Amino acid sequence: MKPLYAIKDEYLKALDELPELDLQDDVIKDTLEGIRGTFEEKAISISAYIKNIEAEKKAIADTTKTLADRKKAIENKVERLKGYLKTNMEACDIKKIHDPLLDVMIRNNPPKVNIFDESIVPNDFVRVVKEIDKALVKEALKDGIFVPGCTLVQEKSLIIK
């Protein structure tokens, strides 16, 4: 079967040239309907392929979520076991265990900042992040208010059900 763009070109050419030929209206109508039918068959075929790809995408997303959940469960288990081992080593005042396969030790981490009350931190230590409220801009543009650097865009999309 021809590619969709070729069928489209054939249909547009027929629309342009058939009326100029000395043909009966029912012949022109049948020709256009035939080309349109071919176009629709190809469009349905492409749409079915799109649905198949979307199903594959969903299956991948579901598998990714399942694997991410498993990964998180394993990470949590590792952290719990590390905490369990550390707590018990500290209780026994054991700082290092050596084995031919591995070494286990408790060490001091580098110092880190603990912010216990953000409201009293001086502004010299605060960064302001610029974030545009798109919902607010959209509302203003819909109301006819000019917002520099912004426009309202109406796009189209293809729906396959």
C-alpha cells in the first residue's frame, strides 16, 4: 500500500484535476470516494499502530514503576540493616570489624548544616528563585490583559480512541 502522503497527494491532485475533465459527476464522486477510502484505511492502520506503541509505552511505564518500587524497597532495607548494624556496634563500642572479605567501620561524616528555623536565617543566606505562575499569566491573557513576553497559543492534537 502507498504511504499516506502519496495517497494525500493523489487525492489533492484528483480534487484539482477531475473537475476540469469531461467526466460525469458520479465518476468523479466514485473516484474521490475510492481515494478517500484508501486514505482512511491507511489512517486507521497508522492509528492502530499508534495505539499499539502507546500500549507498549504504558507497559514500559508500569514495569518501570514496579522496578522503581522494588529498588526503593531494597534501598530502604539496606538503610534499615545499616542502621541496625551501626546501632548495635555503637552499643558494644565496636568501631571496626575486619574480615578477609570486607571491613566494617563507623566513622565521622563531614559536618552538615541543620536548619532548625528558616524564619530567623538572615537574608544574606537566602536565594530567591524566580518562577513564573503560568496559570496567572493565562488568566490575564484570557481577560485581554497584555503580559510582556507572553502570548496565548491554541494548538491542535490528534485523538485516537
